Amino acid sequence: MNRQKRNSGLTLIEVMIAMIVIVIVVIGSMGYRYYGALDARRSDVQMTAARLGLTLLEDWKGAGATLTYNPVAQFSGPLVISTKGVTAEGLGTPSGYHVLGIYAVVAGGTDYRVILSQADETPTTPKILNARIAWISGGYQWGSQRASQSVALTTHAFN
């Protein structure tokens, strides 16, 4: 009886190729999850900045858009907001506008800088109110680096 022996099972090369494919798939999915989480954090910081600017602008507008508006007194409870030691360094203050103030606001664990400004008005035009909200990403501190991101909002106040 002549029997031919059949080799069953996998060779070492086939096993190694399968392991390489699995490792590539695992590394790719881990990178996808990492960058997805990073982008979600960045968008959350940007949305918080936009909401913060909108809140301050609308409150200023509701207070009559006066140059005596004080967001520190207005929002000292719900927000951590102050003017102590805050400078415009690295923010780029707007030219041709009267700067109401520069504020430091901490929201969601991020340190924002807010510049509220108003365009010089004429009796026939509405007041133009601006808010520029900037933040530094990457764990840097203010004063050591320029703002890496910013959001600018504008609204009009009619007298």
C-alpha cells in the first residue's frame, strides 16, 4: 500500500505573514482612534471658544453696548474670568477699534484670552462689537508663545 503523506497545517512563513497583517491592522486602528480623539478634543475647545465669545458679545449687546460693560462682574460666578495680569501679548489687538478689555477665561480646562472691542461709531451707523477668543494648544503657557488658535466674532448693536 503506497500512501502519500499529506502535509497539513501551516508553514512558518504563512504564520508570519498572517501575524504581520494582524499587527498592521491593529496599529492602523489604534492610530485612527488616537487621531479621532485628538480631533474631537480640538473641536470641543474651538466650540467652547465660539460659545464663550457669543455669550460675552450678546450680553454686552444686551447691556446697551456701552464702554462701561464689565464681564468680570457679570460672569464672575459661572465663569472663571479675570483681568489680573492679562496682557495683549501674542493676541494681535484690533486696529481702529476701542478695546473694552482683555480678559482671561478658564472654561473646560482650557485657558482662553478674550479681547472685546468696539468700532468707532458714527451717529448714522450701528455699533460694531467684536470678540476675539484665542487659546494656546500643546500645554504651553501664555507669554511664552503666540496664540495658536483663535475665533473672531462680530455683531451689531442698534441704538
